[in-house]
Amino acid sequence: MFTHKKHGKDHMFEHKETKILPYTKEQIFHIVLDVARYPEFLPWTSHARVYDVTDKNMLADLGIGYKWISDSYTSLITFERFNWIRVEHIKGPFNHLLTTWAFDESKDMPKSTRVSFNIVFDLTSGLFQSMLESYFSHACEKILTAFEERAKELYGT
């Protein structure tokens, strides 16, 4: 399932996608929570630093960029082990950024996980906002695909 919408005048972008992947909840959860490794496989991620880690949350600084555009931001990442991850922007180039991941065992395929990915954001820069508008759907699809490819690399097919 895929939906993409631009919310009225506030220019919020939203992308929702659900996919069944042939990996366990634990495997997918670990890949998504391993923020420090994002520069190794996630498009447009130049650097990552994770700190203040507890058993329920952590802070992360991420560098993002494409061609001549680059910036960095800080997020609060909260999670319930193997079930969900919530990433909320606290400092950087967004007016709003919230990403959620949910992991449920698939009832249709053994040892598979139903992954639900949702991102809602609004950039502070009108220039970046207008540039992203035409590329947003493709970029979001590439993000989930990057995590799927990472799972293949780590755990096989």
C-alpha cells in the first residue's frame, strides 16, 4: 500500500507504505534502529551519530544531502523492542518531521514481517520544499527499498 499527499497550505508531505518482508521482526527492527550504520546503505545520508542511548530511546544526528544541497538534523528516537520505532525531529531543517515504523509478524508467510512505514514532514526552506515536491514519492520508495536491500545483504534472501 502506498499513499502520498501534500497537506493543504502548510505544505506537509506524507508517505505511507506497508510491505511484507521475508525476515523476522527482530531482524528488521535491528536494521532500522541501527542508525549509526545509515550512511553505509541509506541514500542521501552522509553521516550519523547516535548518543544518549537507553533501553527505550536515543538521540541521533544525521547528515543528509543531494548534489549541492546538504544539512543535518537531530532526532529523538523512541522504540519498543521489536514492535515499533518513532523518529521525531527536534532540531534542524524541518518545521516538522515524524517517522514511524511498525513491525508485525505476518500471518500469511512464516518468519516474515509486515513492515509499516510512515513519514510526515515539512521543510523550513521553501526552495528545498519546492525541489522535493516532484521527487518526494520516489525518494520515500527508495528509503524502504534501501532497508530491504540491507536485510538481504545481512541475512540473505
